Amino acid sequence: MAEAQNLPVGSTTAGAVAVAAESTVATRMSAPPSFDVADFPVPHGREEEWRFTPLARLKGLHDGTAKADGAIKAQVDAPEGVTVESVTREDERVGKAGTPVDRIAAQAYSSFEKATVITVPKEQVLTEPVRVVLHGEGGTTFGHTVFDIGAFAEAVIVVDHTGDGVRAANVDFIVGDGAKVTFVSVQDWDDTAVHCSQHNALIGRDATFKSVVVTFGGDVVRLHPRVQYAGPGGEAELLGLYFTDAGQHQEHRLLVDHNVPNCKSNVVYKGALQGEQAHAVWIGDVLIEAAAEGTDTYEMNRNLVLTDGARVDSVPNLEIETGEIVGAGHASATGRFDDEQLFYLMARGIPAPEARRLVVRGFFTELVQQIGVADIEERLIAKIEEELEASV
């Protein structure tokens, strides 16, 4: 039996709005996936996949007026045995993990000069992460990166985004049979940056893929993680953490496509918001196709609104085409800061600012600890503390 939950909790305080709804509409885009920009109409904001996005702030990424006039400094730190190549889009690995599903992703695919392919050979177990640092130096850039993980290999991959600029990119993961991959994407842009990216993961038989998306910086960040399976027994875990400040728009749109039998997925995204016109959007789509018997899936989104003037749109979607599944469910909740927890701590002699930090830190800590990269975990906790300093 399929079990579905939808648990919206919203604040009625002026300026803080939370929306949660169940629908299968978002799994169907206004145009089918394509590598050709011409196959996607220019969005006007009325389309389902664009209705929350501030198009005027995308600096022309959505309508073709953005030109590749910028620079981004890329640094790759690859452990021994890992290869790094620059290839053309004719390389068979480019686009293998997934096809662009919106106009910006198609524009990124059509506009990059060379794609970067990072390969972890089969059966190689990396003891150090693959680290990619992308530092924007202004202007508009397009990119495409492929991580090709061989069968039964194990790897941790960290992609760090800093600096300023307008960036549209696709990131592909080809995860071989029996491989284990942890991918950490950190968006720590300057406040004026714009970043749109589609993440595609093709998960092999009995392979495990963990995605951790962390978003702090940027004026507008719109990320689209997508998962599909190349064989039975695959497992996907999609974790996310975002802290949205005044004026920022942070949008995470996920799709897990269960297209083969006996696969698992688990999605947990948590966000905190503070300040006027802070806007976070989370769209979680799970599609269980008719052939995907034995599927076990769950998705959850939690949001903590720290101040008035912030808005959250949280939309979990679950579409099931077969009843022969292990389980399926989803939950979404958005609420104000818990005054009872704050009072409990203050009653025990903890000053209000420190009590507030403890509550928010506890909200995020469980998620941060699942990253598994010590320096990244320490950095994120420090960043959360820094964000909280602005609200106390």
C-alpha cells in the first residue's frame, strides 16, 4: 500500500507566508526534455515550472539575452588515479546521465566550449575527496561537468561555488554498478550572483548515490537535482540545507524518477529564512512508473521562519503508477521559531541570543552530520552561526 502524507504548517503573521500543496502537475514540464534551446519557449512566469521564479532577476539566462562574457576560475584537486579531461559535447559521456528539462539547462548545454569529465576508475576506493572550486570573476559563464564513477568504485565529490557572476551549468553523474558516491554542492556565492544548474544522476544496479546541496549565497539560486536508475537495487539519498536572507531567492526543484524495480530513495531538505522578501522554494517530485515495482521512497521538507517578511513555497508531489511498492510518502512543514523551546532554554539561565542559536543549530545539525566530510561540516556550522548573528 502507498502511504502519502502532506503536513503543511503555516504562519498567519503578516509578511510570513507558507504554502504546501499536493499535485502531480510539476512532474510534467511545459516542454519535453531536449538538448536544443529552440524546443523550449521563452518562459513568462505563468508556467508551472517557472511560477515561483523571479525571471527579471535571471540576467537573461531564461530568454537568450545572456552572453558568455564572463570568467570563472576552476580548480580541481583530484586524488591519484582520478583523471580530468576537457572534451567536446560529442563525447558519449556528455548528456548520458540526463537531458535538459528547461530552457536555461538547454542554453547551458548549447553554450559551453568544453565539458570537464572527471573519471574514477572501476573498483577504486578514494580515501580523499575530489574537490572542485569554481570562483566567479564576474559576467556570464556556462559549463558542463561529468563525473564518471566506475563499477564498485567509492568517491566523495565536493563542488564549491564562490565569487560573483551569472552561472548556468549542468552537472552529470554516471554511477556504475555497485558504486558508492557522495556529492556535496556548496553555493556560497556573493550576494549579487545568479546561479542556475541541473544535476543529473544515473544510478547503476545496486549503486548508492548521496547528494548534499547546501545553499547560502547568491541573489537568485535555482537548482534542479534529478535522479533516475539504470538498474534495480539502486539507492538515492538527496539531502539539502539552505539559509535564505533578506531579498534572496533560493529555489530547489527535485525529481526522483523510479523507472526500474526495487530501488530506494530518501529526500530530506531543511531551510531557515530571515529578513524582508527572503523567498525559498522547494519542489519535491517523485514519480513511480508502472515498471518500478518494489519501490521504497519518502521525501520531507522542513522550513523555519525566523522573522517576519519571509516566504516559503513548499510543494511535495508524489505520482504512483503501480500499487506493487514497499512504501511511498511525503511531508512538508513550515513554521515560526519555536518560542516554547526558547523559553525552556532561557528558564535555565541561557541568554536569549545563545538560546536562539542553539535551537536553529539543532534544527540543522542532524543534516550536517550526514555529509561525512569533516572540514565541510565545520564550515557549515560556522556559516550557520554567522547567519544567526544577523538575526539576533
